[in-house]
Amino acid sequence: GRHPCRMHGGIKARETSLAKGLAALVYADPFLDKTKRGISMQTFSKLLSIAALTSVIALSGLGPAQAEAKKDFKVAWSIYVGWMPWGYASDTGIVKKWADKYGITIEVTQFNDYVESMNQYTAGAFDAVTLTNMDGLSIPAAGGVDTTAVIVGDFSSGNDAIILKDKDKLEDIKGSNVNLVEFSVSHYLLARALETIGSSERDVKVVNTSDADMVGAYKADDVTAVVTWNPLVASIMEEPSAKKVFDSSQIPGEIIDLMVANSDVLKDNPDFGKALAGIWYDTMAVMTADTDEGKAARSAMGAASGTDLAGFEAQMAATKLFDKAADAVAFTTSPDLSKTMDLVRAFLFEKGLLGSGAASADVIGIEMPDGAVLGDKGNVKFRFTATYMDAAAKGAL
């Protein structure tokens, strides 16, 4: 049937787990809403077949095309406040301007299904895609596709929250059933929040709940705790009983939104990375400006994400947007990023999301901008680089 979550506006579909790879199969119904950030756990048993399929694709050479110098590039993105700039840049000629500068073409495609955009990227149909740091590790990297974060665009700074009914302290969550999208960034937020009070998931019971059902679930008498993201948080907080007890601003810099590219493609085509950086910071300058043009840009992005100017600006306020290249470089080269990725990989390993048979969180190597590697140096599949953002900061694009 048709999902009711369209009414909530620009929902960031950031499900986190290999289970996301099932979306193309499970949600093939054209009437289903495609902005889901979580999928039914009845599908989780199919994980092994998806993992097997990924292996077959990799072994058959049907994965990312052999990288080489080329002229035509394809970029995929999906709806979320921090990713709307890519659609706007495509619509307004900013993408073409930077592609022309480097003598290449860049085709930007919007996906209403975040999962499918990552599947297509992982299968080699796209050279770059928007995703979170957690999903980059659990989907393409765990699927064997060497992936580099070209643009660190923003981090959630309040967009994700834990809400209790008629209780106003995080400690009150102990012993509760907690409704959230299992294995999503909401699940990660809950785990991190519980750590801050010396607690763990053993003290609560997670109830897997679709994002589409979250607002309705909160209104049920027996639901006392939910973890979700904007704009659902805003809807639930309109209820007099709702008390926000923890949000992503309390774990700053941990839920990060990226534009990543296939590492081999990037290595053979550095101009592609430069063009992506140029596009991003050009668009940032427009959308953050206190001008009529800036307001028009934010209005356009709001409309494209199913909300309005006020709704979009409210989501921007709960997002630490890296509109200045120097700030993005400082964040990406900070030792804190390595600590964050260590937390993320530990969470994913604990949930069994780093691939079947993973013996430890070290199974996938994560390379930081200074060349240091978390995990297996012989199996680096996820990389952070400041190269292109730094070139933008220095005016060297």
C-alpha cells in the first residue's frame, strides 16, 4: 500500500545496515513511498543472499567499471536538507559551469529511494553518491567498493532526537520499549545516549518501527519512548506530552553527511573531484546568503524536499552545514574524526553489519586524511581526504 510519510516533507532516508541493500527487492511496489530510512526486519533474513549477490557481482567484474581517464560522470543524490544543494546546483547551471571548466560532463540524478542510490553506486552505475559516514562503511565499503569521501558536507546537530512521553530525563528511558528504525542512525543515537548515563541497550527493548508509522506510534497509549529524525521530531514535539531528552547536537560530528566517489575513478580523474568541490562551495555561497537569491534558493530546496522556506530553514538550523571549505578541512583533518569512525565501526560490527563472517571491527580499513588507517591496512575500502576541499579553501580549483 501507499506509505503516508510523504506528508512529513523532506525526510532523509538514511537507513543504516546491509539490510538496506534489500530495498530494491522488497520495495519494488511503485506505490510505496521511497523516502524511507528504515526497512522491515522481516527482510533481514535475506541478508546472506544479498551478500552472495554482491560477491557474484564483484567476481564477475560487473561492479564499478575499470577506472580510467574519462569525460562523462554520473552522480546520485537523495532528499535530505544537507543534500538538496546537489539538485539545486544541477537545476541552476552550477554543475554545468564546473563540468565545463574541466572539460567533462556530470549528470546528476535524484533518487527518491536512498537505498537504491547506494545500490546503484555500489554496482558501478554511478561514480559518486550522497550518503552518511555510517552507510558508506556498511554498504559500498562492506560490499568491496573502495570509496572516498570527497565532500564532508554537514553533520546532524539536532535533526535526530530521543523523545519521551511525560518524562523529562534520559535516565527515565530505562526499562522502556523504545520505538525506532532498527540499525538506523536512530539506533546509533540511542546507543551513544545510553553510554552517556553509564547504561546500554540491555536496559531497554528496541521496537523496530517504520519511519512512516512513527508519529502515529507516538500517539498510542503504550508507546513511551521514540527515537527519530526531522521532520518527524518536529511533528512529535507538537504533542504536549513530548519531551526531548537527547539529540544529535550532544554527539556533534558523529552523524556525517558526505558526497563520496569511487576511489579508482577519483584517482584516475582528479578533475572530477575538483568539479564536485567547486559545485558544492558555489552552491553553499548562494544558499547561505542573506539575499533575495539566497532566500529563493532555500525556498526552491524546501519545495523540492516537500516543505517550505520556514520548514527548510528549521532543518538547516539543526544541521551543521560546512558552507566554508576551510571549516570542512579542519573538521575532516581533526583527530576527532578518527574517534568517531572508531565508534561507528564498533556499532556496525556489534550489529553484524560489516559483512558476514567479519571477525572484528578491523575487517575494513578506513584511511584518514593523514594516511593513518583504522583497521586492516590491507583492506582499505573507505577513505577520507581533504584534498579537494583544501583546494577550494585555497582558491586553487
